[in-house]
Amino acid sequence: MPKEKRFPYVAGMNRLAALVAAASLLLPAAPAHASTDGERLVSNQAELNAAIGTAGTIVMADGTWQDTVIDLRAPGPLTLRAQTPGKVLLTGRSALSLNSPDLTVSGLTFTSGQAPDGAGSVISFNSDRGRVTDTAVIDFNPGDPATPYYWVFFKGGHNRFDHGLLKGKAHQEPLVGNDRGPAATYNRVDHTRFADVPNLRRNGMEALRIWGYGQWAEEGAEEGAYFTIDNNLFEHVDGDDEIISLKSNHNTVRNNTIRQSSGGLVLRYGNYNTVESNAIIGDRYPASEGIRVSGDHHVVRGNYVQGVSGYGLKVTSGEHLFDENNQLDYLTPDFVPQPNPRTPHGYLFHYGQVTDSAFTGNVFTGNAKSDIHIGWFYKNHWPGYQMVLLPERNTFTGNLSHRPEGGVAVTTSVQDTAPPLAKFSFQPNAFRGNVVYGGTLDVNPPNSTEGIKVVPSRDWTPPAPPRTEETGPSWQAG
């Protein structure tokens, strides 16, 4: 049998291939799911932790992520997203925190679980310029309703939570909160749907509670939280009588819709806030309210309040605390002041007097109680509280009141001029171009009815309410 003929070139190539194959066994394996475009697909907590800080974009694989705590921090911008929006389910004791600037998270769903023990919130913005979008927290409740944590909380500044769904919160603390610290400024919540929050008869279950400069009666005019709440939808949000609670200066609440919810839109503490182009549709839902205002230099314009079971607009009386030397002024021995060491003079009023604010172009229709009540809460809890400072120097311009069932449209509280209150006098509020259809007036000094036109006919069609843009995650059904 003839001997096989060997070709030196082919033999050399075979030896080279063998050497390359052997050498490859000594090299470290490439990371699982790595791609050449900077994205990394991860499928468990260990892979996720390894990818944080090393990949530009992390993609969480679809499926259930049990007991997953996502601690995001990176030396530069980082994106974390669901493989399919809405299909990454964080269950058990899971949470997300953004702990360095310029982080973006999208497409996650927290459900069938609760925040880890000791966690203050499910989603935490602990740094600046973060964004969480297209994300939901649904029924993420502890076994004990008294267990307190937020679902979204802002400690840093210039952050945004948008196109979210926050549904079914049934435990202590608001859904969304802003920190008291000076870093928590210029944050925003927008295009988010809030839904199905039961009334557990517990205080402190607002949809949004915005703390910041101004909460403790600080006297600076420029400082504030500068929080923006816009284009959100609230449906059956019944946890607190303050659905949106502003407790700071310089916030904006714009183009939101509150529908069939117990409570109202409340400026509780702080000054220089703007509330505009919101629609509150009560449909006589139990305990539904319109807008309540305390403090000074606010702008309330272009809002629409329909069919609430309470008042359309409550402009509160303020509490008298101090004399001209900032010493406590006891009008009676039974006064019980509210001490607070954070305030400039050691005590905090229950409600701030409303002054120098503008109420313009608001529409009220079909509400059960007065559409505008100026001086609400006057002498409430007297003499323990000294709620005796009537609103003054405010302007009411171009507001429309429609009373299809009649009743009082505009009410101003009657001042008690007997001692010890005889020393107080107030400037009038100004009314210009306001119209009442089918209602009556109960306006008392120092105010007058000049600038309020009463049309007896109830046959008037109010304009359509402002419309909120599309809310909620892109992937939500319905």
C-alpha cells in the first residue's frame, strides 16, 4: 500500500489550530449575555450587581425577580431597563435606589411584595438628575397597615418620576414624598396614574406630600422645594383628606385630574405656590373636596371643580400667635400654642393667614357646598387654637360659579369683634368680573359684593374641564 503523502503547509496549519484551541482554554470566559453595543442582559441578582458600574445599559431579563434590592450607582450615566416593559416583576422584599447622578430606570413592576425591613421607600432618589419612567408599583403592601414607607421618595434634586402607575397602597405614609433637606429641590412627578387607595382612617396617607423650605414658617421669599406635579390622574384615591399636600414654598401643580376621590388639593404650609389648570371631578363622591389654600402669595387660576360633596375653594383663616415683638400673644388663658424648635420663633401656627394671593379664572359647577368660602375655619377649635386672622388683600378675578340646584355660591366668614378680638381689623379682598349663575351670596365686611355679578338663571352650560394628557406606563392595559 503506497505511503500517504504529507503536505508540510497543511500539517503546520493543523498544529497552529491546536495551539490556538489550547490557548483559548486559558483565557477568562466573556461575561454571559454581553453585547458589543454596551448593553448587558442580566438574569439574576449576582449578574445585576456585577454589571452595575461596568455597563452603560443593563437589561433585566423578563420574569420574576424575588427579593431583589437594586442599589444603582455608577461613575457616569447608566441606564437600567426591562427586557420587555412591564414584564420584569420585582416581588417579595424588593426595592430600587438611585445613588449617583444621571441614572435612568424604565419598565419595572413592583408587585406581590413589600419594601425590605427598615427601608423608607420602595423607590428612592438619593442623588441628582435621576429618572424612573414607565414603571409601576402595585399592591406592594406589608401585612401590617401601620408599617410606614413611601412608594417613591426624593432626597436629591432635579429628579423625575413619570409615566408611572401607583395603585393599591394600603399602609402608612404617602405614596410620594419629598424630603425636608435642602438638596430635595426641582423634582417632578408627571403623567402618572394614582389609583385605588383605601381610607384606613389614618393620618399621613396622602398621594403626594411635598416637604421643603417653607414648612416651618421660614421667612425667606426665594427658597422652596420648587416641586412640579403635572399631568397626573388620581382615581379613587381616598387615603387622606389631602390628596396633594404642599408643605413648602414655590411648587407648581398643573394639568392634573382628580376624579371620584376623597379629599382635595391642599396648600397646607408654605407660600408662593401655583395651582393651575387642574380638573377636580367629584361626581358627589363621598368626602370629595376642591382646593384648600393657606399661606400667602399663591396663584390659583384656571382650575375646574365639578360636583364635589364639599367646597369648591376654601381660603382658610390663619392662626394668630405673636405680638409685634414676636412674643406669644395669649388672647385667652386657654390658648395652647404649638411648639416647634425648627421655626424662627419657636412655635408653628396651625394654618397660615391667606394674603396677597390671586384667584383667577376658576370654574365651579354643581358642588354641594359653597363654591368659594373665604375665611373657612374661622375660630375653629377656639380658644385652644387662635384661628382669627381672616384672609385679606387677595384678588378674585373672572371666576365662574354655576349652581344648578341653587344655594350660596360665595361665603365670607363673619368677623367676631367682641373682646378680645376687637383689636383686629382686616383689609378687604378685591373682586373683579366674577359671575354666579343660579346662586346667592353671603358676603360680609370688610368685603363687599362689588365685582360679583349674580345671574338668576341656572340655565348655563359651563365650559369643558381642562384635559390631562395620557398617563401611566406605555404597557398598561386599558
